[in-house]
Amino acid sequence: MPHPVVAGEFLGHPRGLAYIFFTEAWERFSFYGMQALLMLYMTGYLLQPGAVEGIAGFAGFKGALEIVFGELSTQALASQIFGLYVALIYFTPIVGGLIGDRLIGRTRAVLAGALLMAAGHFMMAFEAAFLPALLSLILGSGLLKGNLAAQVGALYAKDDRRRDSAYTAYVTAINIGAFVSPLVCGSLGELYGWHYGFTAAGFGMLIGIVIYLSGRHYLPPDSPRHASSRVKLEPGDARVIVALLVLLALTSTFWIVQAQVWNIYPLWLRDVVDRQLSGFTIPVTWFQSLDALAVLVLAPFTVLFWRWQSKRAAEPTDLVKIALGCGFFGLSCVLLALGQALAVEGRVLVGWPVVFHFLVAAGYLYAAPIALSLVSRAAPTAVNAMLVGSYYLGIFIGGIVSGWLGRFYESLQPSVFWLLHAAIGIGGGVVILIFKRRFVRELRLG
């Protein structure tokens, strides 16, 4: 069972939520700061002749990738690396959640993960350490993500209605960090030097560690780790686990689109979009901040809209919200294709990506926090952190697929490339709606 914390409240919630909120905001500052730069860094500098030779062990790494994926151009290689990085970043929380649940406890897992991530960001400042840096970030995120998210749910009893709003606050923290980091780390890296941006990300992670340590007394206590006292699976839990994993796999359809916002989309912005504004060229990384800002702007209106619907008994169920989120993601790609088709002298007007980010934000709000809350509520107590970590299974699949699809960007027309992603997003929403009743039964949501 969760261990609600009663040592004081913060805005109607356990005080521990405030420390988790700010820890997550700074962790995301560091993560998204580095991620905003990664594709631009690889395609514009690191993988170019004269620099790529300095990466320790890269020749063997590239050879292994080409055995699996075939010969790769510089852009396709960068896209594949980015896709694998994102996929592994969000796969390892499954293992990290199990380690937190069964071995070292969630608090120790979060701290170990944060230290590994800080080390990874600082190593990114050295070209030779590129591969060990990515590995450190992947392992660190695996230990931190699922366990920190599970600690949010552990602050509340299963039937506490504040749980959904707590996860909405948690996702808001993610987007605050994601908004600020491209403006800081992205600007430093894109305008002054890549290594300045990566170093700033490392310092952001250190701030997150300090905040987390300062609030340890307000965090939920870890579950017992001795075999005799651990909570065990109950009859029927296996069906719940399978249903959750299938649902999370379906959420990969909107994560495929979201992953391209950090993968191919920055290259499209750099090469195709007219970013001139009164003589000033808008940095590519600033659009990543717009992506997060759109979520922050729309979040309160979305919550108010759901409350308005609820009073009229018209609020969609969690599964319908997730399906709608997939659909919004798909429609956002239709906008990019339309903008490309209406390009003026080969340049896409900047208004198209601006509107794109707001439609993506609507999809994110309908899908991401709702899916996370649903997993936290429906997952059996014995493996709750592991399954909350499994929430990132959809992003793992999305990262793999988006990296593979990125290789076709050079051969397809951009409008066709984006319409392909539109079909993926909308198709995922339709499948969830088709199997909605089955999910309700298997997840005991009725």
C-alpha cells in the first residue's frame, strides 16, 4: 500500500509533492537542455569529418549500427543515434523501477540516478566521452524516472482524488524545466559553443539533487525490501499487468510524433522554416521552449474545461482522453504538411510551427499525464514503481520507430514525411477506442 505523508501540506497536497515538483523541474531542465542541442550538435559538428574521428570507440559503434540498419548517411546516423538514445532513456526506468521496488528503495535509486545524469551531462562537454556520456545519462534516467514518478503516487491513498491533480502538477514541473532549458542551455550551445550548453545542463542536475536531499523527510518511506515483508502479487494482477503493457505500447503512436519534435523537426526548422523576425534569426532551440510553453499555457484551460464537462456528466474517460491525445498529435503533423505545401519560395512561414506546438500541447495534456495517472492507479501495489516505469515503454517504442523513420526524411518530400506521422498518431487513437471496453474490464476501471 502507498504510504501517505502527513507531515504538513503544500497548497492542499502533501509537502513532499513540492520537493518532487522542483526536483523534477531541474532534472528536466538538464535533460531537455541537452536534448535540444543533441541533433543540431551531431549533424552540424560532432559527426562531421574532423570531429567524428575524436569520439572514443565511435568507429566500432557506427559499424554495429550499420550491421543492423544498413549504410547510414550523416543525417540518418544522427537520427538513429538520437532514436536509440531516447528509446533507452525511457526503457531503463522499467528496470530502474524494479531496482527501486525490490533492491535499494526508491529514494536511493533516485539519488543514484541523479548523480549518474549529472556526470553524463558534464561528460558531454568532452567530445571523446560522447558515448560514455550517453550511457551514463541512459542509466541515470532509468534509476530516476520511474522511482520519482512512483513517489508522487505513494504520497496518496489509492482512492484520494488529489492523485490526478498531483500528476498534473508533476507534468507541469516537467514542462517548466523543458521551457526554460532550451532558452538557457540551447542558447548557450547554439550561439556561443556546444560545450557551454552541456555544462549548464550538468549544473541544473546538481541543483535538482540539492533540492531532493533537502526534502527527504517529507518523501514517502520506501516499501520493505525483505522478501518476507514485501507485498506480493494477488490473483488477477497478471491480467492487469498485461493490459497495462498493451495500452502503453499503443501510446507509442503519439510518442513517435513527439520524438520527432526533438529528432527530425529541428533539422526541418533549421533548413526549411523562415525564422527571420525583424532582422533577428530565431534560434532553432527556442522552438523547443515554445513546445513546453504551449503546454503550460493550455494546462489550466484544459483542467477547467474538464471540470466544466464533469459538471455536465460529459467529461471523457481516461481512455477516451488518451485516444483524443493521439488524434491531436496526428493532426499536428497535418499542419506541418500543409505548411510545407504552402511554402513561399521554398520557405515555410513561421506561423505554421507555432500553431503546430499548441496542437501538440493539447495532445500531450490529453494523453501523457492521464496515462501516467491511470498506470499509477491501476498497477498492482507489488510492482507499482516498475509499472510506472513501464509508462515509458511507449516512449521507448516511439524512440526506436522515430529514429528508424528519420532515415526516410532525406528521400521523402517533407510533406509526405509529416503525413506519414499524422496517420500513425490518428491510427493509434482509433485502435484504443476500438478496444476501450476490453481495457476497462481488464484494468478494473468499471
